[in-house]
Amino acid sequence: MKRFLLLLILFGTFLYAKSGCVLEQSGKMDVKWQAYKTPDKIGVKGTFGSVTYTPAHRTGKNFKELFVGSTIRIDTATPDTGNSLRDEKLVTFFFKQLEDTTITGKILKIKADPYTKGKPRTGKLTVELTMNGRTKQVTLDYHYFKESFKAQGNIDLVDFAAGKALATINKACFDLHKGKTWSDVSIGFITTVKATLCHVDPKKR
């Protein structure tokens, strides 16, 4: 009888280990972006100093439970490119030309790619992005490896009716940009997701 009870306990523990995966999104959500200038399309990378992230859940059994429904709010007066003079120009000649002082986003859905053992987990996120009074759905590719969750995609400022603001910053930086400021911008975010009790190799997840 004791042996039978022991087997039941072991079997229950095995089932929990298989299905009791817990993902935890810890720490802040860092927003990254990269704009482009000059005919050679030189990238200018940046972040924002004021980002408010409101998670749908801090823990979940999968990325869908963790991220879908989460929102983000960005104060456009806080760009950080590592160059204060450039940041001031961005605020004055681009962001202040927009209708709103914030950019907001909401994660609508997430779809995982087929998983290959020993490889990073990848997939796509659909984000509802609102800027300059216009709302568009944007697709980001995500990559998860060693507790680092990264998502990246591209937007066209023209889709958000930001052509006037783009022309203003291009005029203000005409010589530096050699007459060309591109409308496409790379956007993304990075955060930490810890996995516990999951049936994956912690060194390869």
C-alpha cells in the first residue's frame, strides 16, 4: 500500500513538472527605436526616458497569458539618443509637431513559431499602436533566449500622418542629414522573462 501511495505521489509530481510551467515578467520594459538619416541610411538609435508599462499579468503559463492585453505609454518629450542637442531637436522639430504628447501601444495577440529543441523561441506579436491621433496594428517579431525577451518591427511615419513633422525635422537638420530623413523607423522592446518549473533546458530556452 505504501509503495502504491509513493508511486501516486511521484506520478503527481511528474505531471506538475510537465504542466506547471510558470513564466514571470520581471523588471522594466525598455523601448528601443532606430531612425535613419542621409541617402546612405545611417541609423540613429534611441530610447525614451519615460515609459509606463502596465502588464496584463506578471506571471503566466505562456507568453500569451503574460503579454496579451498589456499596455505601454511613452512620453514623447523624453527621447534619449545619447546626444542632448539631438534630443532637443527631436522634441522641438518632430515630436512637438504631432497632435499628441504620448505614444501608446497595446499587445493584441501573440503567435509562436514551431519550436526546435535547443533553439531560441520565436514568434510574432500584434501591437495596436497609436501616434499622432492615428491607430495602426503593427507586427513585431519576438525572440526569447536565456530569460531575454526581445520584440522588433518597423513602422512608416507616413502611416501615422506624420509627414509634416518629418519634413520639419528634415528641414531643421538638412545639412546633417544631407537632405534625407527616412520615414521608416525600427521599433521594439526588451524585457526579462524568467521561467520556472518548465519542461525546458534552462540553458537553451
